[in-house]
Amino acid sequence: MEERYDPISIEARWQAFWEDKGVFRVNEDISKEKYYLLEMFPYPSGKIHMGHVRNYTIGDVIARYKMMRGFNVLHPMGWDAFGMPAENAAIANNTHPAGWTYDNIDTMRIQLKQIGFSYDWDRELATCHPEYYRWEQWLFIKMFEKKMVYRKEAYVNWCGTCQTVLANEQVEAGLCWRCGKEVVQKKLWQWFFKITDYADDLLDYCDQLPGWPEKVTTMQKNWIGKSFGAEIRFPIENSDEVITVFTTRQDTVFGATFMCLAPEHPLVPELSKGGEHEKEVLGFIDKMSKQDRSAKGVESYEKEGVFTGAFCINPMTGNRIPVYTANFALMEYGTGAVMCVPAHDQRDFEFAKKYGLDIVVVIQPKGKTLDSSVMTEAYIEDGVQVNSGEFDGLLNRKAMDKIADYLEAHDLGRKTVNFRLRDWGISRQRYWGAPIPMIHCEKCGVVPVPEDQLPVVLPEDADLLEGGGSPLSSLDYFKKTACPACGNTDAERDTDTMDTFVESSWYFLRYCSPKYDKGMFDREAVKYWMSVDQYIGGVEHAILHLLYSRYFTRVLKDLGFVDFKEPFTRLLTQGMVCKETVSCPEHGFLFPEETVYKETDPQCTKCGKPADFGRVEKMSKSKKNVIDPNILLKKYGADTTRLFCLFAAPPEKDLEWSEQGVEGGARFLNRVWRLAVDWIPVIKEVDGFNGKPSELSGKLLELYQKVHQTTKKVTNDIDERFHFNTAISAVMELVNVMYALFPENSGKDKSNSLKDLKPEETGVMKSALETVILLLSPVVPHFSEELWQALGGTPSILSVSWPKYNEDALVSDEMLIVIQVNGKLRGKFTISADADDDALKEAALSHDQAKKFIDGKEIRKVIVVKKKLVNIVV
């Protein structure tokens, strides 16, 4: 065994061993209990970052731990390879999205292997490979046949200069991110998945996911957004048309004094057509088409609208009320029409004041009378109905059902349920994605590609159009085809591609049989491996990815391909990796390598001027507060990097970067290494201690007990909470006790001075060192493999069972008591485990540290917390 710990050579050697021996290769084995551990697969951006390292290290520890507990562990890796970032990078670097993606995959695969993750690389997949998206296209067709998919016109962000559709992220202040020209809302035909058919089921099962964080299920519930209310029909004056609204506040309908329609609502141009307001209305529609029309975007704009010139009738009052088109009304929520009640909604109140519209109070607080002419804000609390006809005097909450019943009885509306969730629009007018497997024929309409012609392969030799537009619609060899129904040779393929969330909504199923070529997956393999036992990823995916995955699994169940609804049994959302920012007044944010320190003050290397520390924020390229994992791997090695990621914070909390923390991890591993170097020559050939605790005494008994206490704590911390930080801390404490066993034996000849020890001493120490190595092995696997082999073990350490603890050894003859004076820690002492409260008080009051703080002062009382602490109040 080498005297000096050299992580670089050790890690390379063990990585080669694992790969050569296929240690992580796994197959179905009905004789073993399975455990499917999965981290969200990465986008191949080019380099892994510290967020990747932390996420995958957390998963790797769990996977290795479960292997040592005897589980048959599936731990795969792949690449979420389609999407807009590849196109953006291709434009920026004058390259092709395919080449850029495949090069990045090769680079990142090497990096992941260098960190020692226990992936079964035989199961690697990339969503941009035709053998993957072939089955996605196949499922699309199956869903189309079952009417789970439909096509309709919908608005998209359109850059006329670049002649392309933009994602919301590519629209900056209403302008194209690339050319800086105006972006407008344009109606295009789009494909939609009918996820709303599953809204109730998705919502109900949010309460049947006990292994998920409550904050995630709450976010999903809010996104699905089930609302109970009423649909109310407002007839348009002098027309057979009606405006239907959805409201959860039918108790306020008597106070509805105007109507607002979304600018995209089809009635808006019709209502103003030929009237004096038509020009203004059309101008407003055009203006709105150039704004962000998402719910989030609308919140940032001042509320404004235009009168259409039309009126509708409030069905409960008979009053004619003006119809406006307003920017706060959205087609994506309810019916695209808003019944506006300014007395009881602040947004409506401000709009009414701005445009001089009527305000009618219909709910008043008990014992008070509201005067709308002097109101300065809307009254939004509960109260008593007024100006509400036969419902006057009722508490508004009780009036809700009665008014809804009245609407139904008089055919003016109906009770109903509304969902915030909208059907999933999956069409993307982009190039780098899976082609939609549909054909457009003038005679037959839209027909699916025959299954025996799948996959519809994306032509990877096509170049993006200027401005980043998709070339697919201009490639005759791709676009032109024959109709499979009638043979028409002038038919055309659909040139849209699928939303990349489609690929990530079923990849976890494909991992079960990634090379299977007779279907999306081998059903027997899926039956064995699914559901995923532990899924790990960032909370930023709490809504869309996880919701779509749950939806896809339900679709597959209804189609008869799986027999379960929920894909992920347990979910862990890890915190972010953060670091303080550093900025220069002249050069802005600085990368760590652009900063030098004069004592503790930062300076910019570009200009030599003083720099400033900023806030601790999530590591990001834009803030330049990033640490390149490659630098850590070269300087400290993979195991130290892994150790820091796990020790600095619990997985669900944010981790703050600390160079001192990394160095502390390196010192600890070197400390364990030196302990092994000293002791292995002495204990390698002896057996671990198998006797009873009663055979030991003093420090030897203390070490024996500490071994079993530590084993229990580490086991529980991993099993119950994934709190690796406290597990590692417990091992550090055990190492301290090991060092304290023979402190007098130190120096270069330490191993020689230990040769005359008693069998029970060497046996306990052998057990202790074995336990340390085994407990650390999921965290620092290369380091542990090396020490295990040096101790005489047969690699791989993963074939060794996880250590067990002896319950008898957990009972200590002594207990550690904390001394507080006025609630502040002032000392500690050990005492017999059977000592009573009086003995604890006496020992605390006579303790030298306590005396310093109570000397000459009146002791008011002494509080004993049994077996934990004594608090002396003076």
C-alpha cells in the first residue's frame, strides 16, 4: 500500500476495473428484490457543472448503498438530446445541431465516468437517435387512433424577419433574441395531447404520492388548478350570440357592470366590425399580438382595454353592460371572457376607474354600508348580499349555491368545474426534434404514417435556414411523399417536430429494455423494473416534466401497455449549488480565475482594480460564479469532490460552495489513509472482533460501541432521510475515536509499535477500520476500493454486504451530559448511565468550566433534561 494517497492514479485504476468487470451491468433477476434509481437525465450542453455533480453523486450513493444491501439495482444514464439549445449553439458557433450534440455527449460521458458513477452504460440512450424516437412516433399514432391527439389553430411567437417560431425564452421585451426585430402572435395549426382528460385523476393522485415532497405535489395541484364555480351566459344585445364566462364568484354576478374579452377571442373583431370602434379594436388586437400573452407576461403590463362598441345583457339584472377587449383577459383560462365586478375585484376596480365604468356593490360587511362613489379600493372579503334581488340578506358564501341553482333552473348557466390545466401543445416549428408522423393529403385530410414506415427520420444533413428557421418545410426530399391512404403523390409530411418534453416523458420506461426493437419497451422488463423507486432532480422540473411523465404513464396504461399509473414512487428534489458573485465596476461579473485576492479583498485581474463581493446565488454562467468540476477533479480527485457535495448540506437544501470545505474533505480522506497505512500491516491477517461487549473495557469498549452506534446512524441517515452530511459526520467521529485509542503510539514507526497488541485490541481495530471503509464506500468509492483491497478484501467492495450493528453494543455504560449556564453551552461531562437527577446536578455544579460562570453568583434554579443536559440559571 502506498504511503501517500494519490487520488488520480487510484481513481483511474478502479474506474477501469469496474468497466472491465462489468460491475454495474444489470439484468432482470426474479430471485432478487429490484431497486430502480434514476436521476433526471442531462441535456448534453458540453460540460457537466457542479449541479450535475451534486445531483448524480446523491443518486450514486443511494445506488451503491442499495447494491450492498443486496438489491438488484438499475442505475442508467442517457441524454435528453433534442431541443432549442442545440439550435442556438449551432447558430452561435456556425456548426450543425447534430454534430454539436454528439460531440457534447462524448465529452460529458467521459466526465461522468471520471467521477466514478455506477451507471450501467450498456443501457445508455440518446433521445435524438431514430431508434428512440421511432417509438415516440408510434405512440403518437396510437394516441391519434384513440382520439387522444387533435389539431387546431393556436397562437405562437413569430419573427417575420427570421421567418421562424420562437419559444417564450427567445422573446426578449417583445423582440427576437437573434435579430432584435418585433415578434408577433401568429395563428398556426398545432397538435395537442388531451392531457385535460386526465386532469381529475392527476389531481386526485397527488394525495397518493407519499414519497414526494409536499411542495412538489402542491405545485402540481396548483398547476392543474381545479376550480368549482358556474358558467353564466350573457346574451349579446341585438344578436343570437352569447358570451359564456366561467366564474368561481357567482355570488357577485349582480355587480357585473362590464365584460372583458381576450384580444384573441373570435368574437372581438365580429363585435366591432363596421362600427365606429373597429379601427381602435383592430389596432389593440395588433398591439396585443406583439406582447407576451402568457399569464406571467400579462402580470407585468399595465391593465388596458378598448370598448368594442357592443353590449351584452347581465342575465340576473337585465342591465346592458359594455363589452371591452382587455389585455388581462386570457384565452388560456376559462372561456377567454371575464365577467367584471369592480366593487369586489381590485383589478376590475382599477379598470373601471380608468375607463369611467359603473361600480355596483353587491356584498357588504355585516353592519356596514359601502358607498361605491367613495370607495378607494375593491371590497374583497366575505359579507352579506345586497342589490342582489331575492338573495339580499344572505351570507355571500351561502348565496353561491343558491345563485348557481337559480342559473340552472332558469337556463341562464350551470354549475361546473374548470381547470387551469390546458391541453398540451406539442408542435414545434423547429428543426432539432422528433418529426411528427403525420401526412397531409388534399383528398384524405391528415393521415398517419404507416407503422412499417417508422421512424420518420430527421435529416441530420440539413442546414438551418438563416435566422435559425427549420429547413424541413423547404426540403422536398423530406416533405414530399405519397398519401398512404389514396396514393396521391402530392401529399406532404408534417414539418413540425415534437416538444422535447415528449422525449423525457417516457425515457425511464425505455431504460428497462433500451435495445428492444419490437416495441417501445419489453413489457416483461418493465413489469420487473417499474416503477422507479427513487427519482432525483431539480425542483424546477416539479411541474411540467413530472406532470407530463405522469400523464404519459396513464396513457400507456389506458392503451394496455403498462399496469400502473404512477412512474415514480419516491422523489427527491435536491437544492441548488450556490456561490458568491464577484464583480468589477469596469468589467462586471468575474469568473473565479479572473479574480485574485489581496489578503481577503478581491481584485480584478483584467484591470487590477478592487472588486466587490455580491450575493450568494445559484451558480450560473451569466453571473460567472461557476466552478469547473474538471479543475476539482484534477486538483483533488473525484472522491474529495463527491465528499464535499454530500457533506456541505443535506440534499434538499442549497449547497454553498466553499474552497475550505473541499480542502477539509481532502484532509479527512488523507487522515483515514494515514490511519490505514499505520494499522493495516498489524491487522490485515487477524479476524475482526466477534466477542461480547462484556469482554471489553475502557477505550476499547468505547471504540467497539462507537463502531456499532456509527453503523446504525449511517444506515438510518441513508435509509430514512438521505442525510449524507450527518452520516459522514458520524464516520468522522468514529475515526477520531480510532485515533484516540493509542495516542502514545505515534511517529514513523507506529506500525512496529503496534505489533505487540492483544488480540482483542487488534480485532476491534480491524472491525473498526473495515466498518469505516464500508460505510464510506458509497460516498468515496475509489478510495474505499483501494483500502478494502489493501486490507485483504476481494474487489469489488460492492459485493460485500453492508455492515450490521449489534443492538447490545448500542447500550452505553456512560452518557454525555451538556452543561449550560443561562442557556449557553459551558461544558460537557460523562457520567454513569444510571445516574439520577441529583447526581447530574452535583456533577454539573462541581465541574470546573461551570464554576467559572457561576462563581459568586446566586443560583436561582438548576434544570435537568434527563440524559441530555443540565442548565444552571443564575
